[in-house]
Amino acid sequence: MNYTPRQIVAELDKYIIGQDKAKREVAVALRNRYRRSQLAKEAQDEITPKNIIMKGPTGVGKTEIARRLSKLVKAPFVKVEATKFTEVGYVGRDCESMIRDLVECSVRLVREEQMRDVSIKAEKIAKKQIVKILYDTFKHQRGETPEEIFTAQIKEKLDDGTYDDVVVEIEIIDEPKSMELVPGSGAAIDLGSIFGDMMPKKKKKKKVSVKEALRLLTNEEASKMVDEDAVITEGLRRAEQEGIIFIDEIDKIASKSKTGGADVSREGVQRDILPIVEGSTVVTKYGSVKTDYILFIAAGAFHIASIGDLIPELQGRFPIIVELTSLSKEDFVSILTIPENAITKQYATLLAVDNISLKFSKDAIDTIAELCVELNATQEDIGARRMHTIMENLLEDISFNADGTHPVIELEIDKKYVEEHLKDIINSRNLKKYIL
């Protein structure tokens, strides 16, 4: 689906509260991808993505915006930590590994799509194999029943799930695992592919349930139907034209001083990232990839360093700078109640497994939101992640004692319950008001 910027923001609003400016910027960047794809080839080559830096404290939605964005359009997406990279010449992950990771993700996405397209056909073939295995297993029960009728009966029971838990022995292709050439480099080699088709595929026997056997054999048959060359070609194209790379913690490689020491290494990583963001060709195990049209979204808290501490060339490749704000009480109230994956809804769903019907009153939500804001103000500002700490402490007794052996219990968390179960946190908060 070709989402308009308004539709993209509306989709992001389902999961991320506030940060409207950041949402608008990424929505426009994504729409520009579609607009570019509709132009003539000559015009496309001239238009490159406008990369974005999102500045703001941890836990306010920077990573979630990028992740939801890629999920929305099913684009190849990888998240990398800038601090994991080392300058060329040192042992560790080199900056080009982010492109290799993106291509790996892209090829996997395309392969999964093509396997889904042939899954119905593959499942039919897999079922035939399992019916034959079950026939051999139960043929002593056949008696006078004609073979065709007995086979039809087995197929009918297979379809309705009667045999799901029956253990059978199947033969599947033994896929050799790939091995990293240099630990941490991201460059891997598939030992089984070195000889290609010179040797027959090795098979191994495996005892599994019929349900698992059907899944394994369906995947194996689907893999045979997929054109691997077409998968790689499309995977490379998508990585180049639709890929999104989210570089987190970019402020940690910003250099404040212009002298030697550790700052030299940080600046070296910046200089290694620069050609990738500017546009270069990176060699991967699937082929060469141009990075000119990949969208880069960088993020960092920038508490100590500033965006101005990045080398000028790198700053120039991130023309759009968006500042995300700390979360207010109203934001926390919304986060606790509105999103489809709100943490209160998650706990209610989890505890429903053990026959606890959990609800939160409005005053309880308000109290939790106030606590989150005050703790973020007096301690480290960790944004929405503060809720996880508070909710775990708040629901510890309920989570520990619920065991599912009792009938459904209706529980409402109100302000009084919050104050009783979080009194240590509240008392600590009150004391901090008087400490200079």
C-alpha cells in the first residue's frame, strides 16, 4: 500500500504517543520514496533520500518510530549501535557490516514472501509424504480395508488434526550452518555452498510430531520451488532502493575535544560511516550494493556531546534534525491507555492466562503517570522505560500468587493500591524533594 504522510502518521499514532514533529518528518521521507519510484529512471538517479537525526532522551520513541515505519511498508530494516563499530584496522565490527546486515534482512524478506506464495502448493506435497509415512505406520491396522479407502481415512484425520501429536520419523535436508570468517565482522561463509551441486544434498532423519513434520516438509518443498537467483536479485534491489538503517547512539561517537586520546577512535568511526552515508558500493556475499538511496535515520540523546561535535561532513549528510521532547504526565497517561500495545493491556492479557481479570482505574493511571514523570525528573530520564520498573513493582504480588487454579478473579488497581504497593518508591521520591 502506498501510504500518504497523513496515513503514515495515523498508523504511528497507534503505537507512539506524541513526538508529532518526528513522525511528520519520517512520514514525508517515506512518501518521498514512493514519489521517487514513480519518476523516470534518469530523474530517480538524481534524487537521494534526506537522512534524519533524531535528538532526544532515551525511551521517548526514537527507535520505535523507525521500527514501526519499516514494519508498515515491509521495507528491509536494521538497527545498529554506533558504539559497536571500530575504526578500520582494529578488531571488531566494521561499518560496512551494517550494509551486509541490511542485505541479509532484505533477501530473507523476499525469500519469505516467495515461500508464502507457494506455501499452499508445497503443503499439498508435504501432506502426501506424511500420509505415506502414516500409512506405513498404521498399515497393520488396515485389515480388510482397501488401500485407497484407508489412505483417504488417514488424510481426513490428518486434515482435522487427529494425528497432530503422533511422533513420526522424517528425512529432511541437513542444511550446513554458515561460519563467520572473522568474529564480529558480519562476513560469513556457507561451507555447504562451496561445492555447490557437485555433491548430493545430505539428508538426516528426525523424529518429530506430525504437526512439526508438516511444517518442516512444507518449508523444504517451498524452498525447492523458490528461484534463489530471483530472490537474491530482488533482495539486492530492495536493500538499495527501499532499505532503512537506524543508527542508534550516534552521539557516543561524537568527539568533543580536538585533541588525541579516545576521541581519535570515535572520529575514525565517523569517517568510516561517512562514505556509506554519502554513497558507496559495498561488497556482500550476495553481490555489490550501492548505498546512495538507503535511508539513514540516526538517533542519540546528545546529553554530553552535541550534533555540532560530529564531523562537518557527516552532519552535512543528515540535513533533517528533529528534537524529541521528554514525556509529560499527559503523555504517560496516554501511553498507559491508548496504544494497541499499551503496557496495562499487556499485563491484563498475561494475567488473564491465570484467571485474573485486571483493570486499572483512572486515578491509578494518573498516580502511575505522576510517579514516572517525577522519577524521570529526579533520577535519570529513561522515558517510557520508567513504566516497566513501576509496573513490575506494582504487580509483583499478583503475578507471583496467580497460578490459574482458582476461578476468574476480578481485580481493579486503584490509587490506594498503587500508594500501598509503591510506598517505598513514593517515600524515596518525597525525600528527594528536600535534598539539595
